[in-house]
Amino acid sequence: MRQIDDPDLLKVLANGFRMKLFSLLFRIGPVTVSELARQMDADPGQVSYHLRQLQKHGFIEDVPELARDSRERWVRAATVGWMSTRDFEDPEAKAAMQAWMSQWVIDQFERLREFERTRTPSPRNGATRPSAAATT
């Protein structure tokens, strides 16, 4: 787990698209940029741009040994995750931390929503299990 104390790194991670890219890379392991673009339903150029930003700050790395030719680019997460326990004093740094935390919550919610949308029905009576929101 990587400790983040630099507010500029938090700004890099607070970008929703980058957070989704990193999260996907973390979950699926090494993958081509083309496959990432397909899974993100995004333009490969857009994906490459954000991957360069993540790589520039040490969050992802290339895996050239997996490439079949010079046009194929494989990448993977360079860290298993990140955290920041620092209590920033600077207002800009506090704002970066808040933006990162907000984006993380949004990402987790979207992953839960996708899980709920794609899960298999319960074998009992052919009905799906009630969602957490319906039981509270």
C-alpha cells in the first residue's frame, strides 16, 4: 500500500476516469491499452493519456514482455493501492483530499450498482435477493 502525502498526487487520483482505470487495472491485472479502452467504453487515445498521467506518478507500469509486437502496450498497477493519513493544513491540499475521497466514494457506489445489476438471481423461488437498501 502506497502512502500519499503529496496533495499533487491526490489531484492526479481525484480524476474519476483515472480512478476507474486504476481500479480496473488493480482488479484484472496486466491488460492491453486496447482492452482497457474497450472495458471503459472510451477512446484508446483518452485511455493512453490518463495512463501516462498515472505512470508519470508511479501508479502504473508498462509490461513490455507481454507485448506481441511494437504496437501493443500492456500495463498493470504498480501498487496494490494507496492511502493518506495526513491531515493537510493547506486549503488547496484539503480540497484535493476531499476531491479524492469524494471520487473514491462515487467509484465504490458505481461498482456496487454494477454488481447489483449483473448478479445472478437467487435459486430460491427464482427471485433475486433484496438489495441492502430494501432491507434497511
